Amino acid sequence: MSAINYSEKIPNNVNLGEDRTLQRALESWQPSFLNWWDDVGPEGSVGYDVYLRTAVSVDPQGWAQFGHVKMRDYRWGIFLNPAEAGRTIHFGDHLGEKAWQDVPGEHRANLRRIIVTQGDTEPASVEQQRHLGLTAPSMYDLRNLFQVNVEEGRHLWAMVYLLHKHFGRDGREEAEALLERQSGDENNPRILGAFNEKTPDWLSFFMFTYFTDRDGKFQLAALSESAFDPLARTTRFMLTEEAHHMFVGESGVSRVLQRTCQVMNELRTDDVARLRAAGVIDLPTIQRYLNFHYSVTIDLFGADQSSNAATFYSSGLKGRYEEGKRMDDHRLHEQHYKVLQVVDGKLQEKEVPMLNALNEVLRDDYIKDSNAGVARWNKVMEKAGIDFRLTVPHKAFNRQIGALAGVRMSPDGRVLSPQEWALREGEWLPTAEDRAFVASLMGRCIEPGKFAGWIAPPVMGINRQPVDFEYVRFN
């Protein structure tokens, strides 16, 4: 089960050839996927040979191989973690029952909704990032962008397989719709707000892959607990690939900070105008980008109180992050959790049934994880002797979903009047001037071993290759 059959038109480890009807359906969807890739995938990349990793197994000891591949020839496929013999449901009202291999009729609509929503995020991020290759700060970074793109494409395949196999005609129609919606499209946008935002520059890309792909990690981890075994096995393998995306974001921001601190020390200044004139991104601008991407991403977890979240958990469809490590009854009927609300212009905590607060539980787990990476970014400034620290804004800052939607809140958690917010918004969120300045730095630098002046080189290359390795061959 762990080996992947690359002799088939669609590489897989699910014995696709034994189900000819499913195989034909997926092979008929494949040209639509390639047309989508050609239309809105990485711009200008046709003909490039890119040093990509490709899954060859689901064995964690050796699951991928590296080599130069034309991206359009990348072997997108369907890979599930091995089945766990005798697996039982370990949370919710079905606790202790056998995990489902097929979709129970009463949960069909909710499972389809979960899979479609997750699947919709995967092509959306490719669409958001399609122009970035034209302004890559190095060949190394260009390769990382392309690796993220092809793996998001494979994650789309993962969800499409589930839709085709388990949801019949409805699933096939949903799979088609995943290629019809488009990020930012006025008439047919992507389902979730963050995936309709633009990713116009590489600082945005690094923040997106750090914060928004981290949301992906937590959502996939929650789905990997699912009583629906094919979904759990699919998302477990997706998590293996997702780790690189977050590495790209965390290391990318670290390298931007490193270069900025280097120039600050060389010029002995923290003056924004002088630093911008020297061609690096000043630290306050990096903080504003952080504030924006963080606040947009935590909205992805949904409303702080949600009957849908309660239903998904009680039904066994979606668990908590690391459900198996939690020391409670895994049913949660008598448990409570604190959420925030604004009363008379002040933030207050309110205790609500935990089942209804599971979006907030997952959001808080995410926030803790995000803070750990920001602490590592701060070590870059500390090591350089720069007295500046990045901070994660308050959870209520710039929220558009749930009880905190539209509340005017400072990054340090003060409720503001609309007037004060209007006066100070430019201190906390990227301004048009900030974005124009960052855009002005985005010149393409793709000679092996060369890097744009606003970012430091990485410590090491990909797969033990040197930093100046020819990661992309332009034909």
C-alpha cells in the first residue's frame, strides 16, 4: 500500500486500476486540471526544468525523491497513508465505533462541505501566487515557490479523489466547480476570504506561507482525526507535504529580517527613509505585513461560536488538533471554554459550551504555534543587536468574522473609536505607500547563487545541494 504506482496515467497508491469507472472519471477531470494550470498556474514557467521533490511512497522514512521536472509534467497523483487495522472513532458521539470506510448517508452533506471547502483553498493559493515567479529574488526562492505550487495542486487532487470516489454525481460536479471558481473573481470567488486576497509581492508570499499555510496545518490535523477513514488517511499525508510550505515562510521572513538588520548596522540607523533608500524593507513595515496576514488568517477558523463546529465534532467528522493527546472524555458535553466579546466598549471573556467553541479552541492552538515562530524571528534582531521585536497582534485585531467582526481594536487589545482607528490604521496595517515601496524592490534575480538586495541567502540549499545549485533550468 505504501508504494506509488507511477506507470499509471494518474500515479496512486489506492489501486485505482481496479475501479475502472472511477479511473475514467478522474482521467476525464485531468485535462481540465491541466487547462486550469496552464491558464492560472505559475506564469511564464512553461518549459522550465525545476528541481522538485516528488512523492514516491507514503513511508515517512523515504517518501520523496528530488530531480529536475517540467512542472506541467509533474506527476500529480493520489496518495493515502496506509490503513490502520481495526481503527476506531476516538471522539464524539460515535466514540469507540469502527471508523467509516464509506460516507454515512446522514453525514453526506456535511462531509462534502468540509472536503469542498478544504479543496477550494488549494488551487486558490496557486492562483494568488501565479505572478510571483516574474519577480523572484533568487533561483533558490523561485524553486521553492514552484514546489509550493505543485504540492498545492496535488492537495487539490487529494480532495477531488474523495469527491469522485465517495460522492457520485454531486462529487463530480463539485470537482468541476473547484476549477471554475477563481481567487478574487468578482462573480465566482473562492469560498474563504483569505484566499481572495492578492499576494502581490514576496514579503506577502512569505507571510502567507508562514501564517496561512499554518492554518492549513491545523485544519488538516483536525481532519486527520476524522471518523471517515479515507479523509483521515488523505490529510495525514498532506501534512507531510505542508511542512515545507511553512518552512518557506518562516525562513523567508527570517532572511528578510537578517538583511535589514545587516544594513541597519552598516548604516547605524533605524531611519525608515534611509533604509528604504538603501533597498531593504524596514522593520515597522514588516510588522504591518505581519499584522495583516495574521489577522486575515485567524478569521479562517470561523466564528468563535459555531453550531456547525459542534455538529462536526459530535458526528466524528472533524476532531481537535492532536485529539489523541488530550486528557478529557473526547465527547465534551459537560465542558466549557472562554471566548471574547465586547460589552459596553470593553473586551470581556464569556464561558460557553466547548462544543460550540471548537473553532476558537483550534484558533487558540494556532495562535500558540504562530507565536513560537515569531519568537524565532525575534532572535534574528536580538543576534544582530537591534532593539526591535515583532509582536503578534491581539486576537480581536482587524477581525471580519464572528463576534469580533468589525470591532475596532488596537494590536495591544484596546477597543478604539472609529475615529481613532481611522487616524491610526496606517500605523498597524500596510498602507498603499508600503505596498508600493515593497513592490518597487521586486526585481527578478535568477542567476544561480545571486540574491536580491533586500533578502539574505539561506544557510543551506535544498536536499543538501549548494545554495548556488541550478535549481531552475530555463529552456
